[in-house]
Amino acid sequence: MRACGLLGAVAIAFSSILVRLSHASPSTAAIFRCLFALPVLVVLAWLEDRRFGRRPWRERRWVVAAGVFLAADLILWHNSIEDVGAGLATVLANIQVVLVPLVAWAVLGEKPGRRVLAALPIALSGVVLISGVLQHGAYGRDPGRGALFGLGAGVAYVGFLLLLRRGGSDLRRVAGPLFDATLTCAVACVVAGLIIGDADLTPGWPAVGWLIVLGLTSQVLGWLLITISLPRLPAAITSLMLAVQPVGTLALAALILGESPSALQLAGVAVVIVGLLVVSRPVSRRARLPKQVVRLRSNQRECAGAVIANDVAVRAADQD
């Protein structure tokens, strides 16, 4: 399971790298990463329906709404990648680990723990350093705007998670909800891309090749591996994977894309990761089960299915 989880984290770590390598516009990358994932997901969803029966519309409608938020998340995140680079954008995206419990508090009345409240100012101070507002010559085409896009993506992703959680109540099904959300996301990205004006519905080669790899690895393979492994891994391992994914992307961006963030931006990366680790560090055996949802959210840049599956498992265990 550890190897499976690590492979999933590696697959996700390449996500923003592949977006950059495709040289596709933000909307184009969002559209085709979803479209190329759909053939695999529809087969997996069909197999689930064949085994467990069709899902009722009252559950699917929440997942369809979640797909709209996923579209906003992907377009904003891809813009962040263009403005601040693949590595820093991925670090910024992980700020949603802190935002999810806060929004759940405001919307659902689920009061966050003291760790979340303590982690928020830490993580936000790291975002300020990454944005480059405290220095001249920060890395990125427009690091300040990229940081804002990254925060916006985090907020949109929170909406996606909460709606997917509302509609993904069947622990046995993992592909069906993701298929519905991904299909809705693809349609919403087409509409948004045409309105924004950056959608290319006939991208050429090699962009198509990179986007196929992106759809099959991050959108399908990485999600499946993490969904299978994370709920079965010890808390210490999931906490470690929280740091591995953004740091891994940062290292890969430096090696593959030649990205070189400034010293202050790298300090911001360290501060953000400290904030995330404050939220996700292992807790006592007695408190461990209810806190797993918060820890697993940390690794769900592309893999919200694991959050939903684990959340359902936690609720079932609590009822027992």
C-alpha cells in the first residue's frame, strides 16, 4: 500500500509539469485533461453500476454541481501555473487543506480544530512570500496574480470537495462520482473557455500527446492509486505524503522546466508546508479516526475521491 500511495503521489506531482509541457492555454488544458480521462472513467463507472445498480439522481445532482466548481478550480489553477510556474502553483494549490475545514465550518457548522485555526495564518504568510510582493525580481511572469489565482483555485476546490462529499455517500463507488464530475467539468470548461476566449478545441501535436498523458495519469491513475492506498496507510505516512507531493513538483519543475524561485519564494514554500503539516500531523490513537478526513484532504489536488471514500468510512466507523 505504501508503494501504491507513493506512485499515486508521483503521478499527481507531474500534473502541473504536464500542463506546462503541453503549452496549452489554461482552458484548453482543463478541457482535454477531462476529455481524455472520460473513456477510462466511463468503463469503470459502468462496471460499478453493473455490480451495485444505478445511482439515484438525488445523489448524482450534487456531483454534477461539484463538476462546475472543479472547472473553476482547474482554469484558475492553470492560470496560476502560467503566472508563477508549475512548482509554486502546486504549493499554492495545497492551501485548500486549510480552507476546506473553514468553509465546512461556515456552511455546514463543522467547527474546525485548533490546529486548523493555527495553521491558517502560517499558510497565508507563506502565500505572501510566494507572491513576491515583498521583493523585486520574484520568479514568475506575474507572481502576485499567480498567487491570487492559486488562492481562487483553492476556494473553488473547496466547493468541489464539499459537493462531492454530499453526493458521494456510497463507499463502494469511486469511479461513478468522478465520471459525473469530470464530464460536467469538461462541458463547463468548454463554455468558460469560449467566453474567456482562450479555448482551442483543436489543439495540435505535441500538445495533444501531453494532455493525453495528463488525463490518464493525474486524472485517472493517480486518483485510483491514492483512493486505494490512503485510507489504508498509517497517519504518519499520509502526513509525509502531504509534503512529498508539492516538494516533488517543485523539484521536478526545477529539473524539467528550469524553474528557479527566489530565496524568499522558497522560504514561502517552507512556511506553507509547515502550515499544512500542522493540520495533518498524527494525533493520538483515540482522536485519530475522526481526523483522517482532514489529513487525506491534503493530498487531494487531483484525487477528491479518496476524501469522500474516507469520510464515509469514518462516519460508518463512528456509527459502529
